[in-house]
Amino acid sequence: MSGSTRLENANPLIFERSLERVVTAEEEDESLADPIDDREIFDLIRSINDPEHPLSLEELNVVEQVRVRVNDPESAVSVEFTPTIPHCSMATLIGLSIKVKLLRSLPHRFKIDVHITPGTHASEEAVNKQLADKERVAAALENSQLLEVVNQCLSSRTA
């Protein structure tokens, strides 16, 4: 997505996508309570496009189902993501894209925590602080150029 600029991680490892989740009849039945679980959250974020590569966050192993935690009764979602390199300048943008996808997809009752997997990024504390600050997130989304990039990350790829 980044035109002719030099890529930070020009040859990333590419991981196999997991199989699609089978939706059960109980999940489709609107009359039954269906708590949100880790897999549903993972399914929402796995196909987010990486800002630098024509690959999904799942294919780059930036997001994994084991790093998603949901507590439906307490309306809490926590997602850890792992940048492909320790000095990834796109880490905040990736975290923002995950957060926006969840804000747009989940009921407003959910508190969403998106953060870097501990020990995997040089600026982990600063990025996590930005992602946890509601005002900073809101201000970022008021920036039309930044919002356009986030929307590109969230858009479906055409084959």
C-alpha cells in the first residue's frame, strides 16, 4: 500500500490462514443469547490488511486467536498484536486499525483494549499509551488522511 517507499520488512514470513469457522444453528438463531467469543473477535480482525504488504494481519502472524480474550459478561475485549519487526513504524496504525474495526463491529457496551504483545516492539509502551487514550484515538480518526489509510486497511481486498 505504501507506493515506492522502502519497506521496513521487505521479506516477511507468511503464515497459513486458519480455516473459516463453522457457524452453528444456535448461533444463527436470533432468539437465543449468543455470547461473543475469542474466535468471533479473531474472525473480525484476521483479514485486516497490513499497511505495507498486500497481506492480511493473520498471514503475517500479527494477530492470532490465542492473543484474543473476550469476557462477554463484563463486556471486555482484549487483543494483543505482534508487529513483524521490533522497530515497526506501522505499529500504531495497525493497532488503530484493529481498534477501529472492533469499535465499528461490536455493540457499544464493549470496552476494547488493543495493545502490543509484551516484549515485541521497541516503542511498546508509547504505542500502547496512544491506543488506550480515547482522545488520541478520536483525534487520529478526525485526520482525514489517517482515516483514509485505516479504511484501506479495513477494506476487502479484490483478488
